[in-house]
Amino acid sequence: MAPAELSVKLQASSGSKIRDFLNANLINILAAFLFLLLAFFLLYPIIAVLIKSLRGPSGFTLEYYRSFFSKNYYFQSLFNTLLLGVINTVVCLVIGFCLAYMTTRGPWILRKPLKIIALIPLIAPPYLFALSLIILFGRNGIVTRMFDLHWQLYGFNGVVISQTLAFIPLAYMMIENTLMSLNPNLEESAYDMGASEATILRTITIPLLAPGLLKAALLIFVMTIAEFGNAAILGGRTPFLAPDTYTMITGESDFNMGSVLSVILIAPCIIIFFIHNYLLEGKKFTTIGGKPVASEPRKITPLIQAPFIIITTVAAGAIFICFAVVFVASFYKILGVTHNVVLSNYLDFTSNQAIYNSIRVSFVAAVIGAFIGVLLAYVIVRGKFFGRTFIEMVSLSGFALPGTVVGIGYLLAFSAPPLKLTGGIMILALNCVFRFLAVGVEAGISKLHQINIEIEEASADLGASFLTTFYRIVLPIMFPAFIAGFIYTFMTAIVSLSAVVFLVSPGFALASVKIFDAAVYGEVGIASATTMKLVLIVTICMLILNFIRNKTRLGGSMKKSAAV
Amino acid sequence: MDMRENERPMLILKDIHKFYGKNEVIKGVSLEVRKGELVTFVGPSGCGKTTLLRLIGGFTDVSSGDIILDGQRINDLPPNLRDTRICFQNYALFPHMTVAENVGYGLKINKWPKHRIEARVKELLEMVELQAFADRMIDRLSGGQQQRVAFARALSLEPKVLLLDEPLSNLDANLRLVMREEIRNLQERLQITTVFVTHDQFEAMAISDRLVVMKDGLIEQVGSPIEIYERPANEFIAGFVGYVNFMEGRVASIDENTRNTVINTEYGKIEITLSQGDINSADEVLMVIRPESVNISLDCGGKGQNVLSGALKSYMYAGSLAKCTVKIGDRTMIIDQYNPRDAQQFKHAEKVEVHIPRSVHLLKRKR
Ligand SMILES: Nc1ncnc2c1ncn2[C@@H]1O[C@H](COP(=O)(O)OP(=O)(O)O)[C@@H](O)[C@H]1O
Ligand SMILES: [Mg+2]
């Protein structure tokens, strides 16, 4: 019996009818309210974009789409974007696989350091890599000047390289996850029957990982084609959809064409999101019980080792160099051009103002996001109403939506009554809230799955109302999820660029936008220093998150051992 | 049997130690396994049985000691070059292959020609009675069938030593009995040297030529099932292989010729025929009294030899067997009365007589 139903019975004699009704239906009322929020702040802006792309001065028209498909330029842009996605995905998968293989199957001493390097880009705003490439290979780059290089950074090459570096952690994490869930006895059985390392990879590991690899590939593809910063900073004259949308809106104020580009950009995302959620659901090879254990190091043969080691070293080295370069560049006006070490980049007033603004916006986003995340998780797990999975899907879909599209959507949806938000801090915060909900919601869901519903029912049995139960039992248990949602939203919001770049008002600079502008105008020193500040903030957030995660895991295992 | 003892052992473990970090998991294990023998490592969970199998299979390296397979030291060979084959506890069948592909995997890897693979797979599937399932995917098989596939796959290349890690632990009780008989029959027929691992002492006794009882990374005793059950080396083993009533006593006298031995206990004298050489007069001993070795009868007043009288606390009749709990002094003794005939009378009895057999095994008590 649901807690709510029970409490109705228990209170029927004492409470007024209205209170009983509220008690019994509070979870449904809450669900309806949350759904309205999702609809208004996530679905409505997207729909607004769709409508804009189909409506001309005299009503419905396909004119803008025809224009898109008839102009070579747009076609080139679409082609570049898709090609970028494919190349990026393949390269990221290969590197991610090598790294994950080494950290789960390789020698013990390499596992930890490689893992750290593979995850380090997580603390960087994605455009850190674009920035460091400019410093190294740009028109005034160190390497360019030193070797009088004529290699063209701006264009396809630069975007591919910076994107790849930025998406290594995502690829690594997803592949490591699937590798860890693979029963090591399977590979050992093949080994036992005489298979060499390469044969095991070819006949056992890769075929069994295929569904997981495909999932990772789809996700990386979606994320890379939607990524705005790298393409905008390094794209040069090569057109890509995401930055083109930006130019269309901010440069030419052509909202119709901007919307068309957005719809074209979002279409593959939506298709892939559905493939990801429905076609691949449950497509995982299962094996019979037995505890999964860390796989012991394989006696990898040198021939197999070589490509793995080369690829992991190159990737790890590149990541390291990019960080180092930005760090060093932050102490020069323009690294390689000016030669005095200065602190002025860190003291720059507008940059600090921008950081302060970013912290404010992100804090607001984090508070709202964490609350909504926890409530959504509760409604999704405990609710029993129709459409629950739809709410779950919508709330998790935010991260798959291209930021540029959400940005345009917010411009279209909230620049006029009934809700005029443009120009304020709320519009910046809210789009972050709804784009980055997924992690908070998932943390909440997994936390809720840990608690037995019986605890809640017991509380309801004792006569507690829904609200009391929620307040006394659910909230404390959900607290770690709340904090996780808070910090995650905060650190994602503070580096996010693609949506807010449409929404900032002149005179209210955000750090990410400031870095973007500085990078585009070649103010490398300021851009680097501001990036380093963001890196510092994100690192602190990560450390706190890690601390919480260890704390709560400890709590879990302590409970278990007490029960035994 | 006698002939085999002169042969070179198929597998020799020489003082094997294994550390995981600072944690010593195997603390010096030595053993010889004869060709065609089925030796079972048995011991409580966590005592290092799986680790030992993984060491033999080559999945992890020994910290010190030698592993010798058919006269060759194999310490440094990787698993794919060792002629051992392991069946993991979870079977580790390849979920993306059919039954036939699983069984034929090793043959394919070893580049057998196609027609020979087909023939061999057919033969193996017939052996485990799965001919009809050749094209099934693994997840469409029952637990018992999966077990057979794993067994067939492990046998496909006729390894010198077969390593089985708790192969029956994922099956339900009835199937476990059937499968253990099948495995034993096949093993005897094929004369394949086998190291079997289980935590189930009854399974171990039923299936093995010899048992190796382990505890905390050390071998406690090696012997045939009969030796282990009837002449356990210490209290742990006595208790591990079945229920046991212990009774303390002191050896009063041993007749050198008849081996007739008198033991003083707090309930009176017990006379036994001593069959072991490690007990001397005046030793403090522990008598190992198995529940089924004791006779129980209704108290008729007379006091005979080796008879203790006690109070019947409970009598649980279960058809072929009645479980009796008898209080003797302040000690409780469990007695299994097989083929119980006077059940009706026992049900209401209060005082009973307990007859201790003359074949009791003695353990030296440490002081
Ligand atoms: N890869 C490993 N790393 C560290 N400790 C291990 C590893 N494998 C096993 N152990 C430890 O070795 C001991 C014996 O384990 P195991 O051989 O699996 O026992 P059994 O099979 O008898 O239940 C256990 O304490 C276990 O925690
Ligand atoms: Mg084990």
C-alpha cells in the first residue's frame, strides 16, 4: 500500500477533508507541478524554435528549409558537422578504449596514473583545449613562430583535435564502465584455451563490449556535433552548424534561419537519444552470478602493448601539455610575443567581475537545480501515476540537447510576455538548471533505490502525514544526492558557454563568454588566466563531490556490515 | 591403484605461497596429484581454494614455490601455454556464441581443421547429452545444461589437468546430486586428472579419490574420504566433515597385544580398540563420536560395558532416521538412529541407554 493511502485511512477521522485530499495526492500534485516546469522551461523553448523555423511573415512556410537545402554553404556546414562528429567519435572511442583497457587490464602500477590523466580534462572548460591550441599553433603561436610553421590550425583540423581532447574523459568513463562490468572470467577462459591477447580482444572482449561501445559512440557523436566553443573559436572559415547558428542570430538577427539550423542540429540528437534509450535498452550480454572482481593484470605481449602504449602516451601527453601551456600563458600578456612575467591577467577587473557574475548565476542555478532534481527523483521513483517514464525521459534529455538550440529557444520563448526573462540573471540560471538536471536526478534516483520503501511506509503507519514523512525521512536520506546535484550543476553551469552566449546582456559578462571573446580576439593572457580560475573552481567542486561520494559509500558499507 | 603409485605424479605443488599485497592468502601448500586422480580441495569460504586453482591455471603468479605439470616446471608459462583447463564457478560461457561455438572455441583457436572441429564438438556434445542443443545460445539453457557445456568446453582439448571451481554451486540441490555423479563417471571413464574445489564437505567426500582439507591458506589434512571422516587429524576437520560429539577423557591403559584401551571419562570407563599409533597411556584425549555410530536403547536398568545412561530430551522421527538429543550429565549428545523401529516407545521414553562403539577415534588434547 502506498504511504499516502495509509495516511489517509489513519487520518480520516481527525483531519479535514481538504487536508486528507492534499495528503493523499501530494505526490501527484508535486508531479504535475514538476511536469509543468519541465514543459515550460525545456519543451516549450524547443517547440518555439521548431515553430519559428516554420513560420514566415505570412504564416506557415517551408521556405526557410528550402533555402537551407538549396544553398551550398549550409550543406557544407551540415556535412562538416557530421564528419566532425564521426571522426571525433571514432578517435575518442579508440583512445578511450586503449585507456580503459590499460586501467582495467594493464599492470597495477599504471592503472591509477592513467586513470587520473584520462579524467583530468573533466576539470577543464571544454574550450581550454582550443585556447591552448591557439597559444601553440595559432597565427602568433609559439610553435608557429619557432618553426615558421605553415600548418593551418583554424578550420577542420583544429576543431577535431581540440574536440577529441575535450571528449576523451567521457569516452573513457563509458568504456571503462562497460569493461568493468564484463566478467573477467570470460576473457580468462579464452586465454585458458590457448587464445593470445589479440585473439581474446578480437573474439571475446570487443564483441561483448559492442553494445556498450555503440552506446558510447552515439552519445559522443551527439555531444560533439552540438559542441559550440571549439568550433566557434577554431573553426575559422570552415562552417559548422553550431557556430553558424550563433552568427545567424547575433550577426544577422535572422531568427528564422537560425531556427532552421537549430532544428537540423537537433534532429540527429533526438533520433540518437531514442535509439539510445529504446533500441539499446537491455541489449547487454548477461552472465550468471558470481561476484565481479577487478581483473588481474594480463601478461600482455609486447606486440599488443605497443599500440596501446603509444596511443595512451600520446593522449596523456597532449592533455598534459595543453594544461601546462594555458597555465604558463596565464602569466604573460601574450605568450611567445611578450616576455615579462606578469600577474595582471589575474588581476584584470573585467575578468574578475565576470567570474563573480558566473559564480552568482551558477549558484542560483545550483540551488534551484538541486531542489528540482531531488523532487523529480522522488516523484519518478515513488510516484505511481501515468506518464512517469515520460517525466524521467524529459528530465534526463536535457544534457543531449545542443546548448545553442536551448539558447535560441530561451531567446524566442522568454523575450516577450507572458514571461519576459531576457536581460536578467534568471534566464541564464534557468537554462542551466534544465539542461543539467540529469545528474542530480540520477543521483537522487539511485539514492532512493537504496532506501527501502518500508521505512517510509513504517513512518506512514505511525500516522505521519506525507509531508512529515518526506521532511523527516526522505530529505535526510536524499541529502547527499541534493549536495551532489548542487555541486554538479554549479560546476557545469560555471563553464557552460553554448546557451548563455545567446542570453548574456551587454554589460553583464560571464566568465565563459569572456574567455570566448578573449580567445577570438587573441587576448590569450586574459583568456588563460580566466580559464585557470575556472579550473580551480571546478577542481574544488570535484574534490567536494569525491569527498561526499566516499563518505556516503562508507555509510552504505557500514550499514551492511552491521546487518550481517 | 598400486601400479599408479609408482608413476610420476601428474601435478606437483611445492611449498606454494601467495601474497596479495601484504595479505598472505596461500601459506605454503604442497601436494602431489596422481594421473587420473580426482583430488578435491575443500574448506570454508575464503580459505584460498579459488586462488590455488588460479595459480595452477596461471592466471596469477605464485609468490614463491613451484608448480610442476607432468614433469615440467610451469611457473612462468601464461595460461594459454599451460596444458591445464579451468571451469570457473560462473561457467564463463561466451554469451555471444552458440553451444557448439563455445565447445569448439578452443579447437578453433588451436587451428584444428573445420571437419575435425565439427566431429569433435559432436562427440563432446554427445558425451554430455546436449546434441540437440548445439545451435542454442547460452542464455537459452538451464543451469545444468550450462554446466555441461562448460564441462564439455573444458574437455575439448584433453588437458592434462582439469580444474573445476565449485562447478555445482549454482545448481539446485537435486541437480547437484545428479551432476556430481555424471562428472565423476565421466572423469573416471576418461581417466582425466582433476582438481575439484568445493566448500561442500559432503560433495567432496562423495566425488573424490582424495580430499585436501584447507583452512586459512593451509592444508589441514590430506586423505581418502574414509580417512578424513573416520580418522580426522584435529577437531576442526572432525567437525567440518560431519556432526560430531566430542567427549574428553584420559587414557588409563593400553594393552600392547590386543590394543584394548581403557579411557576414563567423567561418566565412567569407556573401552575401545585402538587403531592409531599416536596415542599413549596417560594422554588427555578427545573422543570423536559420530552420531550414527552410537546405539541407543531403552533403559533397562542393567549397566553394561560402554553404556552411559541419560535423559532423552528430544526425539525427532523422520522415517528412515530418528534424531535423538540425549542429555548425559551436563552434556548433550546427538544420536542418529537409522532404521528406527521402536519409535513409538522412544517417543514417550525419558531415560535411555547410550552405547559407545569400540571403534572410536581419539584426538590428542593439547594442554
Ligand atoms: N585478486 C585478489 N586480490 C586480493 N585478495 C584476493 C584476491 N583474490 C582473492 N583474494 C583473497 O584471498 C582469500 C582467498 O580467496 P579465495 O581463493 O577466493 O577463497 P575461496 O575460493 O576458498 O572462497 C580471500 O580472503 C580473498 O579476499
Ligand atoms: Mg572460491
